[in-house]
Amino acid sequence: MADDVNQRVEDMFKILVSITEKIGNFRKDMKKDILESVCTLRREFSQLILQLENINEEHKKLREEVKNATEEMARRRDSQSVRQVAPSLDHLQQYPHGRARQVLPSEGG
């Protein structure tokens, strides 16, 4: 899409330049003004393209940083949920070394 816009703008510059060449009795000062204006517009347009490319590159880097940060947050969240085990709800505990289970009194009575 950007290439299409670039080509159309360049085509318009060429048309302006060709107009100055086609009109034989065109005043030299007007021809000079048009040619200088086309030159200035080309230079400014090139600067705008470079700025846009730099902004797009920065945008791409920022998107990558956000993606990496999001993935890191997901990894941390997943690793925390693995470490945090919910307590037993049946109030039964198994003692080490094969001892029998003992029923613990429930809270509140």
C-alpha cells in the first residue's frame, strides 16, 4: 500500500516537471519555482517516509516487548499456581512412615 502511494506521488512530481518542459514559452522564473518546489516536496516526502519507517520499527519493538512481558507473566502465574496447593478438605492426614490416618477435628467444634 505504501509503495502504491509512493509511486503515485512520484508520478505527480514527474507530471509537474514535464509540464514545465512541455510549455515552450513558459517563464523561466516560474519554471524554476516549480522545479525547486518539486525538489523540496521530494525531499520532505522522503523525510516523512523515513520517520514513518522509524515509528513502525519502534512500534514493532514495543509490540514484541508487550508479547514477551505477557508470556513471562503467564509463566509466573502458572508456576505460582503449581506451587500453591489447596489444603485438604477431608481433614484426614497421612503421617509419614506408614502410620495410620487420624481424623482431625473440624474448625468450630
